[in-house]
Amino acid sequence: MKTLKIPEATIIRLSVYSRYLTQLDKKGITNISSGEIAEGVGGSPAQVRKDLAYFGEFGTRGVGYNVRDLNQHIIRILGLNKNWQVIIVGAGNLGSALTQYKGFRERGFDVIAVFDNDINKVGLTLNGIPIYPVSKLNEIVKKKQVDIGIIAVPAPYAQDVADAMVESGINAILNFAPVVISVPEEVELRNVDLAVNLEILTFNLELQKDKN
Amino acid sequence: MKTLKIPEATIIRLSVYSRYLTQLDKKGITNISSGEIAEGVGGSPAQVRKDLAYFGEFGTRGVGYNVRDLNQHIIRILGLNKNWQVIIVGAGNLGSALTQYKGFRERGFDVIAVFDNDINKVGLTLNGIPIYPVSKLNEIVKKKQVDIGIIAVPAPYAQDVADAMVESGINAILNFAPVVISVPEEVELRNVDLAVNLEILTFNLELQKDKN
């Protein structure tokens, strides 16, 4: 995946455009210009056009884009024109928060199982989703054809969980544990570091101070 | 802040470089090249040099960077050469997971209070952090000189919480609620949308499929 030429920032923005277009579509708005998209999401019209240009020609000069068509294009680009089966390993606070997270289902991500080794949790459900022991991971991933695994365990257990996921045939992993884990090259791995978000805020706060 | 010329992607990468340099420093490694940094974090040497060049001249040609010096520079750039006081509004699963999140304290973010309107939670502590009613937010933010507020409430309450934060003098907000909130221009706002991370994975999975 190192040869991917589309910047990740573009993918992130496409995801944001799509959310905005979904909102507009719900409101019954049918047409929009790149300037209006930019204004709605806090970007520049040139950036919007550049991001979309990676994927071909959309819209009509002087008329703009059809909201629903453009959104459907983006949804297809992002692979969201189907539902994805997701499992979460770790039934603690984070795993629990993630099972409740409405943003996943809205975008077609179905959390179908949670795994934990705490015998007090196994057999129960978390927001309606069954909790299994980690020893069942391989069986359930294969049976339910799960594509994506989310790691929500403490750092010392993250690599073992990743190994079990890879072993079971999962080919995309989202890791919330604050530790570097390694997976085979063909497995997509994304690390979420929540502190980075705070660091962008403090960077901007310091910048403001320097200006004043 | 719209005139900021340093790309956000650069800030995010600086944050990643700094974590890596901290690890190396702990291992007693004193010098590093841009190529080694790139390898350690999964980037290109040219990108590393370009990111650092925004902030002046670091390192010596042919010798590389002093690990500790470079890290201290980056830490200062990110505003992390001091501790930041943080509050969280919302003592549910997400708020609870965030109070436990070790990555915050490691980078100098001290969560000093949690707020919630559930009378069964007020007066208790969450991982050692006191839970107050939201009506106390203004008083505590002012008294403790809190800089950053984290919104971890359901979407319908997010705007009210943001308003209360702004009113109390908080000037940076991290919003986990999946809803667009508005704040005055001088307040730094960052929205965390966890589904975007999954969408980057599915984009890459689809791309792999197209290649095969």
C-alpha cells in the first residue's frame, strides 16, 4: 500500500464531504457547488475540486454537483456501498463506548461480536451485541466473514489480539491501544491515537498566543 | 486560524515523530537520521525533512539529528513543554474510557474533572477523577484555569455543552459527539469522527481488490 498515490488527507476529506452531502440530501437539497461544499465543511473550493478530481469528472461547470449522485460516487469510492462486518476485542469502557457509537452503523459498519477473556462478561451482551471468549474469535470471524477487527484492549495484549485477528483471516485492523503493533504487509492497519487530536489543539493555541 | 500555512498533516506527523523520538530516547539512542525516523514511523525521509523545515534548521548534514534536542524542539512547537488542564463532560462509557486513557497523561494532558448531570454519578469519582454536576462547570474551569474541554455526551446535548464551555472561558474543544457544533471563531474546535478511521481502511481494502 506504500505506492498509494491518493493522499490520506483526501480520503479523510471525502469522508467528511459524504457526511455533509448526506445531511443536505436529507434536507431535500439537490444541487451544490464546490464553493458551497467547501463552506459547509470548512475548506476551500479548490481543495474540494482537487480531491474529487482524483476519481474522475463529477459535476457540470457553472451548475455544480448533483448532491445525491456525488454522494453515491464518494460512498462507492470509500467502499461504503455495502455493509462491513466488524468485531471488537475488549469489552471494557472503550469497547463498550464503541458498541454504542452511532456513527459506525450510520456508515454501514455492523459490530456483530465483542470478545473478552473476563469470565464475568463472556455470555452477556454489550448494547445488544454478544460477548464471546477470545478463544472463539477464529470460529466466529470465519463463520460470519468478518472483514474488520477493532483492538480495544490494554497495550500489553494488543499484539496477541492482532495476531489472533490475522490468523482468523481479518484483513483490516483498527488499533486503539497506544502501542506499535506489527501485522503482515497485506493486512491494513490503522492506529488511532486520541492524544494527537489534543496536540493539534495545543499547537493552534500556541500559534494564537504568538500572534497576539 | 484559516490563514495557517502549516498543513495539519504536518502537525499530526510531528506528533508521531515525537512519540518515536521519546521511545528512542528511553532506549538511550542519541542520534538519528531523517531516513531512520522515516523508517521508524512509516514515511519518507523527504517528508520528514520537509515537515521539520517549516520550523527552522534542525540537525547537521551527514550527521543527522540529536534525538533529545529534536524531540524537545517538537514538543515546544506542539505546545507540550507544559501541562494542560483538561475537563471532560459526559461520564458515560466514552468519558470513562477517556479518563483511563494513558496516552493523555503521557503527553502532558491532565484530566482534572468530569462533569455529568446524572445524580447517581455526581459526587463519585471516575478512575480517581471527581465527577461534578454540569452546573459547576463555570466555577471549576475558572478556578482551575482549564484550557481544554472534551465533549463526550450524546449528540443532542453537545451544543449546550460547547456553549457552557465557551461561556466559562475554555478556548479549545475536542468534540466526540457525531454532530456539527458551532463555537466563536477564536475558540479552537476539533471534531473526532471515529468512523472516518474505518472508512480509510475500507477504501484501502477496495483498492487492494481492484489491484488483484
